[in-house]
Amino acid sequence: MSLVEVLVTLSITALASVMIVATAKPADALKSEHDRLVSVLERLDARSKVSGQPAALVIERTGYAPAFWNGSDWQISERERRSMPAKIILRTDAAAMNGPQVQFDPLLPSPPPALFVSEGSRELRVQFPKGAQR
């Protein structure tokens, strides 16, 4: 194989790579945030079931944070606090109450509230882990 052939092969490969990258769709921020939230809910549900202690999700104006019951009060996990990306809104149908809006309590189960992640006119309902309780 001559040097010219190698250079032509490399330039065709580079051109094909550029075309693939240029036409690739960017990640869907709404779907990514939805999936991240489902993952957090699954971890909270599993932790509650394994430890026997309540775990919860506190929905804030700009994001959400996991919280854990310390025997007398909810302790928010600052390390796991998440801010929502710009233009993405998290809302729930849970009535205003003292404490977290979504609770996983192995001793006092109740149906989970509906959670929605929206961006403009698009909205995704967050599916709770199978068997999750509020």
C-alpha cells in the first residue's frame, strides 16, 4: 500500500467521522432528568426496605434532595441534593404537608403521589419503583 492510498483512506475515515458527529442528536435533557429521578427513587425505595427506616424525596423550588429519618426529624442529604437544569420543572400532585412530599416508609405504606418532569409543553410522568409506597 502506498502512502497516497493510506492518506486517502485516513481522510475518508475522518470525513465519515465528522459527518456522524455532526448529524448525531444531542441528549434529551428532559428524558435524562426523568431517568435520573427514577434512579434516585429506586435507591430510596431499596434503602428503605433494606434498612427498615423511612427514606424520602424533598421537592424544592429549584430541585430535589433525598432525606432520611434520623429518629426524630428528616435529615436532608446535602451531598445528594440535585438542582434541576434550566427550564426543567419538577412538580407533584401531593398536597402541601410538613416534611418530604415523597416518602418510602416500610411500616406505614401509602400510595405514592404523581410526579411530573416538564420542559415547556413536554411532560413526562415519573414511574415509581414497582411496589413503592409513599
